[in-house]
Amino acid sequence: MVINMMLEEVLKANEEFVKDFEPKKLSHMPQKKLAIVTCMDTRLTGFLEPAIGIGRGDAKIIKNAGNAAVDRDVVRSVAAAIHALGVEEVMVIGHYDCGMANVDPEKLEANMKARGVDDKVLSEVNLKEWIGAIDGEEENVMVVVEKIKESPFIPDDVPVHGLIIDLYDGKLKVLAKDE
Amino acid sequence: MVINMMLEEVLKANEEFVKDFEPKKLSHMPQKKLAIVTCMDTRLTGFLEPAIGIGRGDAKIIKNAGNAAVDRDVVRSVAAAIHALGVEEVMVIGHYDCGMANVDPEKLEANMKARGVDDKVLSEVNLKEWIGAIDGEEENVMVVVEKIKESPFIPDDVPVHGLIIDLYDGKLKVLAKDE
């Protein structure tokens, strides 16, 4: 078991980081007035920001499994970014080879059962829906762009663009430019 | 207006990045078997990862306004990370000076009205609740830790730790170590 292994490692890394870090007071307002909705994928961690020229203080970043708008959580966060934090432009950035586009409900259910998730709980949900499986990466970006744009909490004059990044070569592609 | 200004800038930055980037195939499984739930705050962008020693490919990162579990979206993403992507440890990492701990509902409503959000829409919601305001940063971390732990989709043997980071000096503090 790896229990608490990462906690110790993370705390040690932070101790080292703090030694050399020059304390700095930054504004909580994103300097580039930008919010990005993207995926929790591990290959985007510490990669998306440099790949698109975004540094500390520049943008709000929202991440979940599949950059999906399964619940209202993405719209809530984007609305907070706009109305409380000065955001004026939104980008939904998906990526190819997304785990949420390749969900095998039977395998997922077997994995859950093996880890002790209750049979009754599993029988009461459509797992593919519950986990937020998406049909295709490009299509999902467009679904989420539309979901954000059609919310009454999102002003019409805030552009919401759809993009997708290739995790192999880092190349970003525009799917929909909102004018 | 800044419309599309950031889109052009981001695409240009990506063009430059791709020129020097050596294409690399990475596993979609996080190498440190870790999922982190944290905030969309702009001061965490490009900062949290180096501050805790996490690099590309190491961990899944989930982010929303206030690292809050307002909806089931955080639990859904953590469950996907565990059951489909091999995650064995979870950290909820809040931060001090969080915008979601200082929501002024009247100011927020005025901002929304000024941006054209419909009066009727605003009259139908409790804005403070809708936006996911939190009572305090430390308390909120513990609420989210409990929400994840009590979900029937999260195995009992996956530790869920609560931590908080100081955005000024980068120091990480443990609020609850899950043994």
C-alpha cells in the first residue's frame, strides 16, 4: 500500500520549495481576464499552462474529469470568474485521447465492485452517465461551450471559445472561435 | 473590449511552444497515483504544482471556484480518478484569502445586473448559495474531505487528506492527515 506516501513526499517538496521562494503578494484578479475550462488529465498537469503561455496570476483554471459540464459546477465557476473576478473571455480546452471518451461501463463496474463499492449503489445508477462519459473529445468541447453560453448567468458579450490540445506534440487547435 | 485578444495571444504562444517541444508519449495513469482537489484561483495557476513537487504525468488535478463540493462534480471526478485511473490517495488543497470566502451577495447581484443577467433569474436563486460561497477556507477543506469520504463511490482504504496553502509564501499546512 502507498498510504500517506505521497503526503510525506509532497510536504517535503514544499519545505524545499519554500526555502528558495521569495514571498510575493499578487492580485486575486486574473491579469489576462481569462478563464479556462479543461480536464484533470495527468498529462495536462504542469503542461497546459506553459504550452499556451499562461503563468501565475494570469488566468482562472477550472478542471474536472473530461472537462465536462455534467453538473452545473463548471457554469457556477465560470460565472464567479466573470462577475466577481473580472474575467472577460472563456476558453474550453479539451484534449485528444481522453479517458472519459473511452469509458467501458462493465470494466468500471467491475473495478468499483472489486474496491468494495456497494452492489445496491451500483444498481441504482447508469454508471456511464454518472461518471460523465463523453461521446467524443471534439464534440464534448462544443457541448460544454454551448452549455456555458446558454446559461442566463453568462453575459452575451463574453466570448466562449472551444479548443483542443494534442497531448503528444502540444499543438492547440481552434474548434470554435466566438466572435 | 478585449474580445478575442487572448485567443490570438494564446495561439501565438502555443505556436512558439510547439517549435521547441520534443513530442512525447506519456501514460494517462498518474505516476504518483494521486488526485488533488483545489481552487481555480489565478494565484494557484502554474504555482501549486511546483510548490508541492508535482510535474507532468504525476497527478490528476481537479479545480473549481473555492475547491468546493457544491455539486457532485468533485466526487464524480475523484471516483473516475480512483476507479479508472489508478489513483490511491486524494488531497483537498484549499488556500487562504479565497474569493469564495468573501462573497458579498449584494455586490455580486449588482455586478450581474450590470452585465445583463435577467432580474427574474436572479430573483429565483439564493445567490450566495448558487455561487458556492464558503464560510471559511479551513472549514471548507474539511467539509469537502468529508463529502468525498462519505460517498459510497469512494473506497474506505483511499486516504483523503485536507491541506491549505498560503499564496504569499507558498507554505503548505496539513489540516487533516487521513491514516
